[in-house]
Amino acid sequence: MAMCLAYGNQNTVITTEKKRELLHDLLLDQLSETAGKILVVPPDITRLPSNAGELTKILYQIWLEAK
């Protein structure tokens, strides 16, 4: 799997607004031209420390707004 997005390092604090900005750019600039549909798989409880749930929510909101 190719790296789609890299930002900061292990000590970088990324705000919700910055996450939304980065994901918006990724989704709309890089993927919207090739993806007619996307599959968003919600994370399970083991991913809680990774903030995967918040990222999934942001991705879903951006995709709905774009379509």
C-alpha cells in the first residue's frame, strides 16, 4: 500500500481542524478524480488510541459534502 499522506512526526500535535484540512486535500485533490465510491470501514475498539474513529468521521463528512 502506498503512502497517501504524511505530516509531522511522533511529537506533532495535529488539531481536528488540521486533520480536516489534510484529509480534505487528500480526498478531493488526489482521490476524487479516480474514486467513484469509497469504502470507509469504521475502526474497532482496538484502534481507540489512534484516533481512527475521528479520522473516519471526518472522511465521511468530507465525502458527503463533496457529492
